[in-house]
Amino acid sequence: MHNSLPSPRDAAETLLARRETRRSLEAWCRHALAAIGHVPAAHHLLLIHELELLFRSPGGRLMVFMPPGSGKSFYASRLFTPWMFAQAERLAVIGASNTSLLAEAFSIEVQGYLRAHANCLGVGAATHPAARWRTTNGGQYLAAGVGSAITGFRADVIVIDDPVTSREEADSATLREKAWQWWLNDVRTRLRPGGRVALVMTRWHEDDLAGRLLLHQPDDWRVVRLPALAEADDPLGRVPGAPLWGDDGYGYAAELKRVRAEYEASGDMRAWWALYQQEPRAPEGMLFKVERLQLLDMVPEGARVVRAWDLAATAEGAGRDPDWTVGVKLARLGDGRFAVLDVVRGRGGPDAVEAAILGTAGQDGQGVTVGLPQDPGQAGKWAAQYLVRRLAGFSVAVTPETGGKETRAGPLAAQVNAGNVVLQRAAWNRPLMEELRDFPSGRHDDQVDALSRAFGMLLTAPAPATVRPFRL
């Protein structure tokens, strides 16, 4: 009679394999992939390691940036969640993506893995609706699109997979703000104490959800950036220029060459740097070639020095990222170069702005001309006149804004790109250089506006302008 029962040795090996699969995310992924003849590539193994580390770190926050087609969703949104449900009873997970339709598609695939591997994982799907369902060990899963309300659900883990749909969406300030408010009001409030968050995405814009989180919570997140072509200090140890996925027959490396060539031919390298290098700005800059700015410990004194201002009057607040009031001190040196000597930045209401201008003028001294913008309309003229009166004893130049920002910045950019602008080495160098690099697509342009005004003042070098009193 044929004996269909496994041998004690086979049974023991099967049991050990199940235990290892439940214990290790990598073992589970290898088990699940074996059925289709795949194995994780090097960057997949790094992603797997980071996801498991996040799960074992209460309160953890993880960002992983990877290019399109690199397999991030397969591991983060399909394989990670079934394994998590095998780790603990009554675990609650939110799986979010750019649309509810995509989030629910991931949800259905997670259920499929639980059904196919219930014996191995020790847990299955107890209910089957796509939007919200339960596991056999008391776990819960909710699928959510970016912007959708999340009520009546508290999560131990939230996985946000590619929250941005398209370039049009990424370039919309309104939609970026909507995604940020969704995070603040709908997602973050749904976390249980000790809850973890994984944000796995392709970067689109400096101010996308990842960019906004890193601006407001820079110390809270562990960031793993995996560019399509390796750069210095690569997390995978690749030599610069090596493709992300070059260790199997998938053909990813060859495709990267074609994609980059297409972007170069079309002149749209901004998209290449954002989507494929995970750096939503070109290192060489768009208008300003910031690598040509020279930092000097000692800057020679200039023949004429000005301090030009770009004004804002909104205080910083929760969920807001208002413009800055900026004063840039610029000198024209004897050899014809321009030297940025100082940058003052602040956020506050009208009283704080006025105090900053008066206090800075006092520190600069009467030999430094103060440049102020004049907004259009009667109110702008009155505001300029008021500040000139408050600056009695100083040379003040008041000029209206003419032309677009890029037009005003063009002459300055020409000098920067020719290597004719230097910076006094100081703490303000980095914020200024970042804003110049990102202009005109960056979140802020206040320093650029102030620097352009200062440059224009030194170019024309007229006698200081005055504002005539108005007759009522």
C-alpha cells in the first residue's frame, strides 16, 4: 500500500521552512517568488531589509525612493503586508496609493497571497471586500486613495505607495497642498501609539509629499534613495553610473539607456533627474549654475554696497510654509565681480518685517544703500513712503517690480554662470544656493528676488531714489 504521508525528516524540514518564512521577510519573499521562478535583486533585498527593520521599530518612519519599474510596489504593497499579518494578531494596516482604484487592486493581491499561502503563513483572509477586510487572526486592512477620508480605522502600520499620479498633479500647488493636508488630517491621525509609516515612491517634485515631510520633519524619517544610475556613496555599493537593476536578465539596464537618451533628446532632463535619479532638480541647476559660485573666507571690500529686500508679512504656522522676508547684502568688487556679503531671512507680520529692516540697516551702517520694492497701487506707495521715513538718515532706493521673476533674474544668472559672483562663507550659503539651484521651480524664490534687486541696483548705480510726499 502506497504511503502518502511525508517522512519525519521531510515533515521537520517543512516545519522549519514555515517558521523561517514567518520569521524573515526575505525568506517569505523568496518563498512567494519561487512559484514564478523569480529571485529578489540586490535593490529588492535592501528594500526588504528596510521594511522588516521598520516593522520591528515601533514609531518608525521610512522613506524609500526608487525609479519607475524597479519593483518597489511588488514588495512594499503586495508581499510586505501578508508577512506582517503573520507576525502579530489583531494587526491593523492601511495601504494607500495615488487612487482608491490602485489601492484596492493592491488590496486584492494581498488577499490572494494570504489565500494561496495561508498554510505557510499561518493566517488567511477571513473576509474579501477590496476596500476593507479582516484576517483569520483578527487583523484588519483598509485600502485608501490619496485624498480619501479615513475614518473609523486605527492603524499599526501605514504603507503609502506612490502618492503622486502624474506630472500635471505634481506641478499643481493646489494638489500638492491637498496631499499634505490629507497626511496631516486624515493619515497621521489614524496611527495608533507606536504606529509605523512606510512611504515608498518615485519622486516627482521638490514639494511632493516626501519633500514636504522632509521639510517639516527632517529628523523623523529614515531615507533610502536608490537612483537609477548610481552616484557617489551609493547605498548598494555600486560604482558611479552603474544601473539599479543590472544583476539579472530583466533588461532594466538597457531600458534605462533608452529612456535617458529620450529625455536628453527632448531636453526634459528635469523629468529624468526627478523620476529616475530621485532628485527632483538637476544638480547643475535650471537657470543658475550654482557650482560656479565661489565661497571666500575673506571678500575684498567693494566700491559700492547695497542691501536689497524682498518683503513678506505672513507668520509661520502649523501646516503653512509662507514666503520669507529677505534682505541680501551685495557688493561690486574692484575687479568687476559681485560678492554676496550677507543674507537675512525671517518670517513674521508687518511689525516684525519693519523691525528687521530698521535693525539690519543700523548694523550695515549709512554707507550701505537700502533697496525696497514698491508694490503696485496706492497702498504700495504709502508703504514705501512709510519705510523711507523710518529709514531717515540712510540712502534708500525704492523701485517697482517690472517683468516676470525669470526676466528679472536673467542678468544675475548670466553673471553667476560666468563665475563672476562670489559668496562670503557663512551659514546662509546653503539655503541661498539651494534656492538658486531650484529657481524657477522651487518652493520659494524670495532670496532670488532680493538678490536680483540688489544686482540691478549695483548695475544702474543711480543716485538713491526718494519717495515724494503725497498730497491729500
